[in-house]
Amino acid sequence: MPENQYFEISNRLKAYIKALGLTQQDVAARLGVTQVAVNKMLNGKPFGKNQALKWNIVFGINPNWLRTGEGEMFTGKPETTKEKPKSENETISYLIDANKGLQRTIDNQAEIIKRLQRIIDNYKAIESLNNKN
């Protein structure tokens, strides 16, 4: 795929995200990737058929529109005639990968919660010391 086509895909992704009123963080959470990965997709990172399929499954976006600009932006439901996994094993593999992405997101959120709790605990300790003085 020519490099300028990746930027066209990026522009279509930006249009799609804007149409849905989502942030990059929202998209990252739904795709099970980092916000940095989404940012790269929005700035011309190579984007293949598997990635288009993932956007179709998660967001109902038309993979053909995403890759070529042709057709409707929204399919309303995942497309089944194109980009269909070729085998049951491929489907299972895709779902396992998607689950791993979701687990990473959950783990990241748990780590953020732990850090916030440490900040709160430190703040309370400082507040307690200030009240004693």
C-alpha cells in the first residue's frame, strides 16, 4: 500500500472518530491498545486488512470505506462478506488477541488506580502531619 494511502486512511479514521465523538483514549480502550498506538494510526502508521477488520468488529466501521474511501462509513454492524476470518482457528486466534488487549487495558487501569491510591495516602499523611503542627 502506498505511503500516502496510509495518510488517507488516517484522515478517514479521524473523520470516523469525530463523527462518533470519541477521544483517542476511548478508541484505545475499545480496541485494547494504548492511546499511543491509536495516535500512530491517526498519523499515517501502516494499516492493514486485519486492523481494518478489528475496527469493523469493534466499531461497525466499513473496512472497504476505511481502506479505499468507497461506500458508506458506517455499516451498522460488522461486515461479514469481506475480511472474514478464513478458519475457525483464525477466528479463535483473533479473539484471543482481542482478549489479551482488553486484559492489558484492565491491568493498566488497575495500575493507575493503585498509583492514585498511593497519591491519596501520601496526601492524607501530609495532611495529618500538618494538622499535628
